[in-house]
Amino acid sequence: MSVANQSPKKGRASAVTSKSRRPEDERLPIGSSFAYGLQHVLTMYGGIIAVPLIIGNAAGLDGNGISVLIASCLFMGGLATILQSVGVPFFGSQLPLVQGVSFAGVATMTSILAGGGGLPAVFGSVLVASVIGLLVAPAFALIVKFFPPVVTGTVITTIGLSLMPVAAGWAMGGDAEAADYGSARNILIAVATLAIVLILSRVPVAAISQLSILLAIVLGTIGCLIFGWADFSHVLDRGVFAFPEPFAFGMPTFSAAAIISMFIVIIVTFAETTADIIAVGEIVRSKVDSKRIASGLRADMLSSAVSPIFNSFTQSAFAQNVGLVAITGVKSRFVVTAGGAILVVLGLLPVMGGVVAAVPTPVLGGAGIVLFGTVAASGIRTLSKVNYEGNLNMIIVAVSLAFGIIPVVTPEFYNSFPAWVGIILHSGISSATLMAVLLNLVFNHIGVKTKDRSDRSVFVAGTGRVIRKEELQRLLDNEPVLAEGDMVKDGKIVDCNGEEVPVVTDEQHEKVVEAAKKGEVKTQEDVRRLIEDDDS
């Protein structure tokens, strides 16, 4: 029956239903949903087990303890994914976002462990910081402008770089006290695993290349088994099925410094999840506003606050699964819900955690080089989209990265400071985040705008510069108008890179400035092309 033949009331209802339907609300057959959901799980499995492996080793746990952490993280990741994708009032973005333990907190949690608090101190800081995050989530959704790509890109890059020593330690064997730590055999195992990842990444079959890290770990482990370098004798120690035991590692303890440091991680998690919500919204062509972002962040924080009860850590959206949505074109959020259900089931099978815990550490080291390097590369990709012309974004990145790497390369840097300072700044991610946010506020939001001082700072990027004719006359009159490093050569002005600085009229200068703001002018060649087009 056509709409014209329906009653007005029914016609209006049909129109409203059609208009309100969102792409992510599509429901696929159950079989297809679970098949696509399994693909999501396999894509993020390596990432979700990496954090409990790192923290478990840092806490000195045996294989049994690490398997408990892995099972708990799978279980909570599944529940968080279901909450985020299905959604209830005020909680959940209702987008195809897979949740799991965030990499952002690894450096901070290892710092807390190094301070002697143990896992109870880690869980206590996660619990309190997440509750605070739950309260401020709506406010963050409104101030997201203070976390532009120059901040988030710097932080994500720092996360990847700060985890590289972990990958190197794994490649050497994991246990610095072991007799074979750093042996040629361990490093060759890691190199072989890395080579497998690279080879599989080149296979022209999407299912293989996308799962290259997981497959490399499997193949590397099989190789170690053949040579007798892997021990799976304790895999069944905890049985096949078990519900995650609440507070299995003891009741949480609370430290103000640890909580503050973890809250900084929560802010980073906010930035990560917000970026993922916006990205997946664009991919599925669905509207994302501050209300929806706030609901997504509240789901993150509720899951993170419950996680310590079940021996897990902060939860956030997995960026690699956002990419998978774009690659497959499957926009249904219920596919991700099915993936969450699979994660819950895996979390109830401690035998799975035991298998992962038995994987030889050098194998994980080879995979970790790619895994953690990918995190850093993602940050660099974000930074590549930042405009560095006519502002001080370059120095924001430079100083923030330096502050983030200092505690990584020199862990004792803050030893002479009070303990609470060390806990906060000993984490490279915390140091980088604090500095990036502070410098972004100072240079891009507070006081004089950077564009007003761009012609006076030696830190402003040197490409795409011009000099106005009136400034040239001032130069001829011996007035200082050149930037540091400029010189006059063969009757032309040359910058510190040896490139000629074009001389333009006031009108052309305005056009160059406007083009730079739009990202159309980045090099001297772009300037010359713009001027030539204007003259023609």
C-alpha cells in the first residue's frame, strides 16, 4: 500500500520511523553477526591481552596469576563492549565500538608497581580515578576543543614509544634475573616472530594480513614447542571454566599520588575514546554530538570503575576496530555486541588465559615491536594532520615528547623529588599529557594568539614563508625584519633551509595567510605557485 492510501496518522509514523533509522541500527542474521563479531575479537585480541601480560610480569606474577588477569580483562572487555554498543539511558554511544583495556595506563600502572604498592594500589587508583571520570565525563564532552590533534597525537606517540622498552625486555626473555636473559637464542626468536609478522602483512589476503600479529604469535609458539622452548604443562591448573573471582589479588589500597596519576590517564582515555566515537560516527555516517560523546565516555568510566572489582583495568575504545568497520563496511553495532558476548565467554574460560600466559616471552617481544610501534605510528599519523604554519605547534610537540621520553630513557630522573611527584611524572604518558595540554592552552588559547608572534619566534616552522615589499624596504634601510637564520644571497632573501623567501605585496600576503590557514600552503614551492597564479 502506498503512503497516499494510508491514514494520515499512519503515514506520519512511517515517515518518522524512516527518518529516525540510523545505519548502525541495522540487524544482521545471528550467524553473520557472530562471524563478523569474531573477526572484531581476533583483530583486537593481541591488544587486549598485551596489557595484562605487561602488568602481570611487572607485578612479578607467575603464569597462573597472569592467566587470571588475562581472563578478567577479556571478561570485562566483553561487558564494556556490550554496554557501549547496546547502550542504556545515559550510558553507551550506541555505535560499533569494541572496548578493551587501554594501553594509555600501562606506563602509569608500572610506575605505581615500581613504587611498591603492588596490584592493590593499581586497582585502587583505577577505581577512584574512574569514579571521578564518571562525574566529569559530560564536562569533558564540552571541552574537547582543548584536546586537538596536536595534543592527542603527541600523547598517542608517547604511549607507543614508552612501551618499546617493554617489547625489548620481552625479546630478551622477560626475566632480567634469568640465566638466558638477553641470549642470542631469545633475540633470534623475537626476530623470527617479527619477520613472520612482516611476511604475513604482505600476503594479499585480508583475513591473513589483518591477523598477522596473532598468527605470528601462534607460529612462533609452535616453533618454540618443536625445539622444547615452551612449557604448557600448567595450562589446566585453574580448570577449564571459572567465573572471575572479585578482588583475587586483595582489596584495593588508595594513594593520592597514584590516583592523581591515574586520573591523568583517564583524561587521555577520554581523548582517545572521543576521537574514536567521532571517527566511527563519520564512517557509519551517523550524527555524533556532545550528548552522544558524553554517553560514550560515561560507559567507559562505568566499565573502568567496575573493572578493578574483577581484576581488570581502565577500558577504552580500540582504534584498530574502528579501522575494521571502515574496511569491511559492516556498520551494525549489534555485530560488535556479538563480539562482546564472545569476549565474555572467553573470559569465563581461564584455560584460554593459561594458554596465552604460556606463550614464550621472546615471541611476544617480536610481536610487541610491531604492536607498540603501531601505536606510535598512529600518533605520528595524527600529528601529520596538524598545521605547523604561523603557530608554535612544533614546540608543543617537541617539548611534550621530550618530557614524555625523559622518564623512559632515565627512570631515576625524578628520584630527588617528593614521592608523589615521581609517581605522577615517572610515567612518560602523564608527563607528555600534562605538558601538551599546558602548552596548548598557553600558546593556542590564552593571551596573545600564536599567529601574532609567529614572525618573532625561532620555533615557528620555516616553510611557506614570505616577506612583504614594505618589509624589504625596511631591510634595505637596515631595520631588523629577518628571522633567525635568514641571509641575503645573490640579491635574494634565503631562509635557514637555503630556500628563497618570496617577496609579495600586501594583497598577496593576505592570500598566502588565508591559504596557510586552510592547509593549502606548506612549502615555499606552494607559495611561489600561489603567487604565480595571482600574477597571471
